[in-house]
Amino acid sequence: MKPSLNLCFFWHMHQPDYRDSDGVMSMPWVFLHAIKDYYEMPWLLSQYKGLKATFNITPPLIEQLNLYRDPLKNDYFLSLWGKEPSILAHDEREWLIKTCKSTQYETMIRPIAYLSQLYHKEELSDAELIDFEMLFMLAWCGNYLRQENQLVKTLFQKGKGFTQSDKAHLLQELCDFVATILPFYAQLQEEGVISLSTTPYNHPILPLLLDMENAKRANSHTTLPDNPMSLREDAIEQVERSIALYKETFGATPTGFWPAEGAVDEESIAIYKERGIAWIATDEAILFRSLGDDTRENLYKPYVYNDVTIGFRDHGLSDMIGFNYRFKSGHDASEHFVHAIEPLRHAQKNATVFVILDGENAWEFFENNAYDFFMALYGRFLQTSWCRTVTMDEVSRLLDPGKLEKLAPGSWIHGNFDTWSGHSEKNRAWELIYQTRRDVDNHEGEISDEVKEKVKFHFLASECSDWFWWYGDDHVTEFGLEFDKLFREHLIMIYRLMHMQPPSDLFMPIISQKSSVSFLVKPHAHISPSIDGKQSTFFEWIGCGSVDESKLYSTMDRVRGPIDMIYYGHDDEKIFLALEGDIGSLKMSHMKLEVIVEETGEHIHFNFPLDSPYEKEGIRFAVDERIELSISKVHFKDYTTVHLRFEILKGSEIIQTMPGYGALFIDLDETYVHNWFV
């Protein structure tokens, strides 16, 4: 059978530039994703001959991968990780442990029993810290390393009792492995298995550099920064530096770009075209706004605007992989995806579907780093005669495109630029860039060419989209203050290079304290609230723990479930739980709440609509202003700790799973005596 559907997988590989003013990477995510994802993703594809995909590799990722030739000098985290624990300063030790504990618990920490045990300890001895560091690093090692690398396999078998020598050997082995990643991409491109593309140099929102009015064109209700100015020269520099680095790395100029965050406007397309870029990709929302028509059949083909081919991502299909399939087995997720795309083969002749998403951050939420999913998915496509996988290079060369008369400005998130402008914090960051630019322009004749080049580097770095992502209240990370500091340090460094006193406001954090608060607050006292579905008194839940679901999944954007907050705690007899959010719609729906006790395998079901309160077999459940329930500890009589998960289901479809990071850990023997005071 001749294939009737073209499927274009497009994996975006990116990390922010974590280098501080001294050139040292202040956070370890490039290295950790390198040993887990950057080699593994193309390797998984290469196991299935005949399948193809496109990979986008950003310049900050390329440059930082190359720094691991000297890891202890260039990566602050690894410089601490490599030290004897006994010589770590207190703040170094605390930050090291904080970073290790930021790992996804349920799928990465918990499967390694001794690592899970150490994770929950308040204090670690020096010997325990070495074990914790080693097991943390092994947890980040992907399936390729676990299957193919003898040292990694040996260390997994050892399990505990590691030494400083073990750390040194593992680090060297992993750095040697990181050095093979970019050559592997080049090899697969040469073999025709993949297409490669890149992004403007520091991952900027190019349309906002060109004209901040684009933010208002995309959303007329947005608020612009004060006194904006065009940074068109920087925008062009971002594109040209990226092309030069790509050519230096892969030996040829790139044919395509993924504009950072899928951000496009007509002027940026012209800049790409003038520099030989044949194709780009962005989100379906841009297509629908450009056409003035959101008929979905319009989506399933490439388009041409100003002689540049554009692929528009199917947002729903892409999000199913990024956010939903972690709740299914690899087989079930694969079958669901194939059944979802099969009707599209009839949408039009030679239909093309673009599935474009982050190629690294989703997989730690899957079991086994999504290995089972990809094995099932890629294997399924080898057996699917009506579908062929194609690269973006093939799309731009071979397929018959539609024509666009105009291109609406916007990004992959809601078709606008609100994630990077409009909020007072985001706008303040832009205003500081403008202020610094005007000061430099006023003194440009006084600085040497060498200094000008260094100043330009820091300007380009300050324009990275990632800084603006974490400002405001739409995304939250425990490392928000670290990101804020990195952004401001680039501007401070510009003044210092010019021997000028930096303005005092550059030393003041932009990010508000509320934005840097963790999504998880642990309990600090016993609680014994009434289970009536109401916040009856101010005091009854004081001392409880909480999980802010609205702050999770901040590395990507997604539709929220109905539950925003979880509160939890216990006393000597019961566990207490409360859920807040859109309770009104749940009460009137035919959905179901399921509480899963992982230790016992017990599933406790509550069907909506439900007469409240409900009480049976040591469980009390009430719904009014919020959902509240208590579970007798008799259900956990053989356990001192329990892990709870919650699911909202509509039929067999999972609407939301909580907590978003894995499972809620409750220590049933915790007395909180260390929090007592007199």
C-alpha cells in the first residue's frame, strides 16, 4: 500500500545558557540531559531502519556540551559533586542536595530503593552523601548507558558503599560519552536518518527584538514595556551567529530553523530567507490566525510564505506525547497515537502531520525514561503501511505546499507573546535591557573593538527567552532566583566592561518572592480537621503540608486539570486530605476521583455527583467548597510510610493525575517534635 499520510516528528533540544559572568555553568541540566536524553533520543530512532525525524539543536546547547571537556572547571554543580563531602561549605552542601532532590521522584528516584531511602533523610553523613551523589547521577543515566556502558552497569550492581574514586571514574566516563553526542547527530544526518536545524543564537523571541509592538499585535490587551526600542541589529546578529556555529559544528549551513518558542512574524521570515534558510516550523495557532480560519483540515500540509516553507505543529497530538502518555503503558500510548492520526490520512491527498515538541523534559515523567513508549511507537510505525515518517528537509523539497498571503505574529503558546512580555516582571526585564542599550549607545565611541565584542555577547545572552519564561506568575521554578540573577549579571557585566557603575536597580531581584516559592510545602505539625468539605475554621488545617498543582509542569505549557491545590497531614489515627480547584464543575459532572495507595495497591473510588458526606470502612469523604477526606491508619497498619496518588477520570480517560511530580509521601511515624516550641 502506498503511504497516504506523512508524519514529521520534530524534537527540539535546548537548554538555556547557564554560564555566569565567569563563564561557569551555574546549573547542571545540560550535563544531566546529555547523559539521559541528547544521545538517547536519536539512538532510539536509529534502532528502527527506515524511520526518520528532525532534531533541532540550539546554539547554547552546542556550546555548553563542548564545555564538558573540562567539567570541574566549567560546571559549578559538578565542581561540588566532585569534592569530598567533608570539605564542602554548609551552603555548598545544602545547594548540592537541593539540586539532587529536584529530580522527578516517582520515576527516577523511587525505582532505586536506596536512593529513595536517602532522599527522605533530613541529614546525610558524608558516606551517605557520596552514595546519594552517585545514585543521583546513575538515576540520570539513560537507557543507552544502562544497556551499553560497562562501568554504569557495574556501578548499578554495586548499589551503595561508593567512594570518591568511583565518583571520579564515573564522571570521566560520562564526560567521554558527552563528547560523542554531536558527532552522532552529524553521522545520522549524513546517513539520511535525520534532518538537523537550529535556533537563533541565544534562543531569543526574535519578533520582540525586531518590534515590541508585535506583542500588542498578537494580543491587543497586553501591556508593553516602557520606552521600547527596536533591537533589529541584535536580531540579525542572533541569526547570523547561529548559522556560523552550526556550520562550524556540522560542516554545512543549516537549511531550517525552529524559531525560539515558535515565535514568528513577517520580518523575521525575511531575515531567515535572506540568509538561505529554506524552512521553519511553528504552532497551529499561527496558521489559523494567518488564514482567519481554524478549520482543522487546513493544518495537514506545509505552507509557503515569502518563499520559506513552514510546518505548523498539531498542538493536540504534540501535547498528548508531552503530557498525557506518561499515564499509559508504552503499548497503549502507541496504539492510542496511531488511532488518533489514522483518520488524518483521509483529510486530504498526501496529508502531512507535524508533531513538534520538547525532546528532553517530558521523559523523566515516563516510566523508564519513555523507553517502552518509543520502542512500541517506532515499532508500530514500521508495521503501518499507510504512514511514512519524513524529515523537514524532505517536506520542504518534495511536498506540495499551500500558500500564505500573510503571517500572523505569535508563538507556540496561545499564539501570542504573553509568556515573554506584558507582566510587570517580564516588562521590567525588557526595560533594563533597553536602559543598558541606551547607556552603551551613549558611550560606544569610548570602547575598544575587543570590549564591544564582549558587550555584544552579554546583550545577546540577556535576550534569551528562558529568563522571561520564569518572570511573572505563569511559570514557577525552585530555581527562579538563580535564573533572575543570571539575567541581571549579563547586564551588570556590560557596565563593568565599560568601566561604568551599574545602576542600583540591576542589583535588585526582579522576580518576586512569591514566584520563587516551591510548589511543595511539607507538614510541620499534626492536624485533626473536621471533614465537612468546608474551611470551617482558620486553625483546623494549620501545620498541614501542601502541593500547588498550578506551579507544576512549568518547564512546558499545558492545560490545567480541575484541581489546583492539595493539602495533607495526619494525626495518630488518620490521614487527612483536601483538594481545591474547580469543585463546582466536578460536583455536577460524571467524573470520578480515585485515590491510589501505592504500598497496598488499594484504589478508593468516589463517583460524582456524590451525596456528601460519605463514610464507610474508616474513610470519610465530603464535598462542598472543596473536597475533603480522611482515611483511617488501619488501612496502612503494616506500613510506616505511604505514597498516595490521585486521579480524576472521565470514563477511562485520565483528566488529571496528582501530584504532578509523582506521589505524595507521608511519614506516618513523624511526630514533628523538632517543630515544638515553648
